[in-house]
Amino acid sequence: MRVLSVASEVFPLVKTGGLADVAGALPRALAAEDVEMRVMLPGYRDVLGALGGTKVVKRYKSLFGAEARLIAGSAGGLDLIVLDAPKLFDRPGNPYLGPDGADWPDNWQRFAALCRAAADIGEGAVEAFVPDVVHCHDWQAGLTPAYLRHAGRKAAKSVATIHNIAFQGRFPASIFASLGLPPEAWAVEGVEYYGGVGFLKAGLHYADAITTVSPTYAEEICTPAGGMGLDGLLRARRSVLSGIVNGIDAAVWDPTTDPHLAANYTATTLPRRALNKRAVEEAFGLARDDGFLFCVVSRLGWQKGMDILGACIDGLVARGARLAVLGSGEAAIEGMFRAAVARHPGRVGIVTGYSEPLSHLLQGGSDSVLVPSRFEPCGLTQFYGLRYGCVPLVSQVGGLADTVIDANLAALDRGVATGLQFLPVEAPALDRAIGRAVDLHRDAKAWRKLQQNGMKSDLSWTASARRYADLYRSLLG
Ligand code: ADP
Ligand code: GLC
């Protein structure tokens, strides 16, 4: 079976969040299920620079006003089909935002072009790779199922995966005429969404199957609060919607070999983590201390609940704990953390920007990773925490609810707890959970058990890859 996976970011080539990790890990995970997956992504400057073994497999005189080519090649250990359209994608840095931090004004053309070309491949335009299924990730790939459905000839089946329903790809109605879809697609039973064009909406309407990245999030997005405008459509399509939880790339995230750590360790050499703690203190300007260290590795935005954490920092420090924050995003949230650093020098530290090495070091040297998200489709940082013995403290929502076992009395009693959860997602509940973690940590044996449970839990892609493969097969009948 051949599957084309269409994504706007793929680790290790271009990454702003978990989507890249997932898109990068899926092909290898699915190979074990006899699925040959190729990843299609835009030819951003960094991607083209890394691409090897290239072959042009299709040319366009004009694709949304840009001269374009499809190039098959490989990079970062992945087989890729790259849409090379310099006018649209030959830009440095963030794949979605210009240097001013705002969305590129031509984002609709950029990602409509990606979708049009993906659908062409789904219709058999590239002889070397004719997929049975096109798997579309998030709004950037959302128009693909619309094009496939209106193809007018035999085309691949489609799967739309929601990694984050907050990003919907909404554009004014005026762009519809340029999309190359038939007039009947301009309808509620089509791409129309609250008077405009909705890329994600289109994907959810036309795809043969819909998935999201955890069972709990699949439930949440069918409610008005979680669906953010798309819950009605999702309820109507409930029978083709499922939640398949993400896994992690165990080769990239392995504390026994991780090159970004000051000291590698296993579940039986946990004291070696102290050397990583020393390195974290150094990098984040924290005082040397063997006491409790919390960390954050996150986009700094509303979704991630960082303002809620902000309200708990003084309490965290009053309990004798410290906090190291690695994040990038909203200036106001960064400012909030900077003010906390000023109030608690040596106890709170922040590094802003994106750093893959520091994200690994924090998991290898902190005692607990905080993930107080308001909503979280799956979340990957809690998985990395589990694998690294950095006990996750998470809100009980979405994938966080599905993947962490709270250290309540019953779970502690049976020896199955892997972390701490709190609800509602508000400061008093988070504050209590922080207190619970610090108290639990005083019992070194109990804490070590939490760490070891997490480290031995199955975070692999094996079961989920099988579920995706079964889903693809079910579409082919
Ligand atoms: P989301 O995709 O919503 O941001 P996830 O938890 O699924 O959340 O994935 C986040 C990914 O991005 C993880 O791999 C995490 O380690 C990484 N990450 C987030 N912020 C940073 C940062 N500032 N520096 C390095 N890695 C980061
Ligand atoms: C999104 C979600 C995150 C999820 C990731 C990968 O960015 O916010 O929860 O883990 O996609 O599926």
C-alpha cells in the first residue's frame, strides 16, 4: 500500500511544533506495517538546501501564479516529494510567518498550491509514486480532499488528521474563484465556512476518514467548547472520526544515547541525572541546588496555559522549588516570565527561542515537566518527560488525560502512577498539583518509582501505526 503524507512541517527539516515530529516519525513507523509512505512538503529554502538524490517528477507553468516543480528526493532519512515553487516558498525561517511575526499574506496561495499538487499526485500524475491514500495533516493540507473528491476520475482515498483545531486556515470568500474548484463546492456542504473559505473545514467535509491525535480530544472537538466552530460538522461525521494517539521517535529521544545530555543514564542509573541538572542550572542562570526543579518546554501561547503557570510561580518558589523555562511565542507571556526571573533571581530562569538541544537537556536534568495546557490534542512533551524520568505534571485534558497516570492513592498503591494531573485548568488547581509534586518528591523511593514507571511505559508508534494502517486498509475495502 502506498500513502502520500502531506504536511507543512517535518522533523528534522522544518519544525515549529509536534506536527513535525509526527510527520517525521510516521513513515518509519508505517514501514513496519507494509505501508510505503512518502512525505510531501513545501520547498522552503532550508528543505531544498538539504535535499539529495533529486529528480524532477512534474512541472507546472503556473500554480497559483508561481512556476513550480515537484521534486522527488530524500533528506533527513525521509523519502520526500517537495513542491519547489520559489515565488511561494523560497523564504527563510518560520514556515508560516514573515519577519514581522504576522502570517505571510499569500498563505492561502502557498498552501492551496501544496494541496493542488498533492491531489495531482493522488490522481496519478507522478508515475513513480501513485498513492492509494493521501493523508492530509492540519489546515495546510485541508483542500486536498476537496480537490480529490472533485477530480472527476479515479483518485486516491483521503484521510484528514487534526493536530490542532485552533488553526483552521480561514480566508475571505473572494479567494474561492481562484481555487479551481467547481461552483458547487461553494456551499456549506463544501468549502464554505462562516461566509469564507475554510481549509480545515474543507478537509473535514470531504475526507473519507478523519482522525485526531488522541481519543479524548476526539470527544472534546465534538463539543461546542472544544470544536471551535467545527463541532457540528464533526458530530455529523462522528462515524468516520477516530482518535489515534501519537508515539515518539525512540531513536531521537533516548536518554541512554542522547548527545544533547551532559550525562546519559538509564532507569537504574538515575542519580546521573544530577549532572544534567548542573548543566541546566548553568544554561538557565539558576543557583546550584539539589532541590526540586520544574521545567517548561513550550510554545508560549494561550493554548499552553502559561499565564496560569505565571500565577503559580511565587507559590512554586515559596515551596523551595525552581523553574526553568524554554519557550518562544507571545511577547506578553515572555514578559511575564522575565518579571518572575527578576523577582526570583537564581530560582527562575528563562531562555527564549527555539533550541532542540536545550529541550533535550531540560528533560534529562529537571525533576518534572509542567504542561498546564487549556487544551492539548495529544502533546509530546509529556512523552519525552516520561521517557527521560522527568515526571510530567499535566492538565487532565485531551491527549494529556490519555497518556499520564495520575499519582492518586489507588495508582500509587498499585504502583502504576507515571505523573500528576490537575483539573480544572486554573491556577488554584495547578498550585495544589505543584504542592503535591514537591511533597511526593520528599519520598525518594516513591518518586523513583514514578520515574521508572514512566521510563518503562510503551511510548512507541507500534500500536498507533497499526491503527493507521488498518484505517487505510478499511478505506480501500
Ligand atoms: P505543540 O505541537 O502544540 O507545540 P507538542 O507537545 O505536540 O505541542 O509538541 C511540541 C514539540 O516542540 C516538542 O517536540 C517540544 O520538545 C518542541 N518544542 C516546543 N517549544 C520548543 C522550544 N522553544 N525549543 C525547542 N523545542 C521546543
Ligand atoms: C499539535 C498539538 C499537539 C500535538 C501535535 C502533534 O501541535 O497542539 O497536542 O501533539 O500537534 O500531533
